[in-house]
Amino acid sequence: MRPFFSVIIPTYNRASILSRSIDSVLCQTFKDFELIIVDNGSTDDTQACIEKNYQDDRIRYHYQAGSGTPASPRNTGISLAKGEWICFLDSDDKWDERKLNALFLTIKDDKAIDVICHNEYIYRDTDDSIGRILKYGPATRNMYKDMLYFGNRLSTSATSVRAKFLQDNQLKFNESTNLSMVEDYDLWLNLARQGANFKFLSEPLGFYIVGDSNMIANSELFCRNLRYLLKLHVFEIQQFSNNKNKLWSLLKLRFEVCETRYIETHVLRKLSSLIKILIKHPINFSIMIGGFFKRKLID
């Protein structure tokens, strides 16, 4: 019988913490799901730990050669999934036990939804404490354009997608190394571009883990690939603007701010860089900040 949800967890050498994610799925009050764990070339005892500690028929373990990024194992999980809906969960995050039930009720209430994303708590594994709520969204009439202008509005571990929408539009995570660390943003953009109906739930139904395991390890790579992603969509994918150079002049401000935020560590130099960006791009900077505050007001 086809499960309603297929939960995909990509993992690599996280045998010591993987149970946190797995247990949060198995503890769901809604039981009609399969759990696909795609091992992306682990060299630790991930497989042995799963076989020893879990005897649940809903768990499917798949090993593949390491790809270096989570895009490939997520795509493998999508290809193996049998469920009506695909739910993504990173192997260092976890869910509230009510998540799948909340999604099921939302889907049954509105059958036009293609993508659902809920808010998350920040969870610090260093001191086992819950921090502020991370708010995602909002959904807008021009979702693709707005996400391209103002940035990513979803979190992978909080996002679920109708399997048929992915299949009908032949969408998956881009496995190019040029999109490493931003491959999720690229997929959300493509979902929006194909007309997906987004729904954002205000309730925090997951925990985004903050710790050594998920910190951005290579900030320069992240910023460089964000630049590549934006240029790709501006010059090769988007069709709402014929003046691509003008659009690019606005969006390239995003990775300049990104570089200042992630790469520059000295507070005064960071502030100085932001001031220089403001002087260099006064109109574009105001558009970007205005879009940020508009989103906050809508939230």
C-alpha cells in the first residue's frame, strides 16, 4: 500500500547523532509514512547502528557512493519514494511529533497545495536549549520573482513537496558542485517558477539544530555559489525581465552582503563594508532592505 508521506534523510558519517532525526520521525502521531535513509558514502558505522537499533518495516536504508553534497542523496531518496508527499529532513535536525499530522490535515483541507513549509525552533545542542523561532515565507502572488529578489524563504527540514508535482515538472535538486550549499534554494525557485502553490504554517513543527555539525564550514564557497545561482537564474532561467543586466545589478548586491556577513569576522570592518555597499548601491540597498521589512510585517 502506498504511504502518504515519504521522509528522506540524507546522511554522511553522523552515526553518533542520526538517531535524533530518526526517532523524531518514528515518534510521529501520524503513522502512514515510510522513512528513506540515504547514506552518502559514510565510512563510520552508520549502517550497523541503524540495523542494530531499528527494526521498523517503514525504514528503508540505501547506501551510495559519496557525492560530496546532499543534492545527490536527496534525489536518490526522491527516486525511491513511494509516498504521495516527499518530506525532507537533514540528519542533524529533528521534528515535533505533531508535524506529519499537521501537514496531513492541511493537505486534506486544501488539495491545491503543492509545497508546505512550517516554522522551526532554533535548538542548541551545545546546551540542549530551545531558542527563538525561525519564520519562513510568506507565500506571494509572484513567488519566483520575490524569492529571486529577496532570498530563500524555506528551510529544507521544514519543507514537504507533492511527489506528483516534482514528477510532472521533472524537478529535482541540482547536483552541480557550483550549487553546493544552495541547491535547496535553487529547487524552491524552480518550484515557484513552475507555478507551485506554496503554503506556510506559522506553528513551529521542527527544530533547526545549531552546533558544530551544521555550521557553514566554507563561507567563501557558500557566497561564491550563491553568486552562481543568482546569475544562472537572471541570465538563463527567469523570463519576467528582459533587462537582465539591470536585474543583475540589483541581485549582485545580495552576495556582496553575503560576503560581508559570512566572511568578514571583525565587527568594525564588517560595519565599514556594509556602509560602503550602501554608498555604492543606495537605491538597490533600499529595495533589498525594504523587501526584508515587508516580509517581516507580513509575518
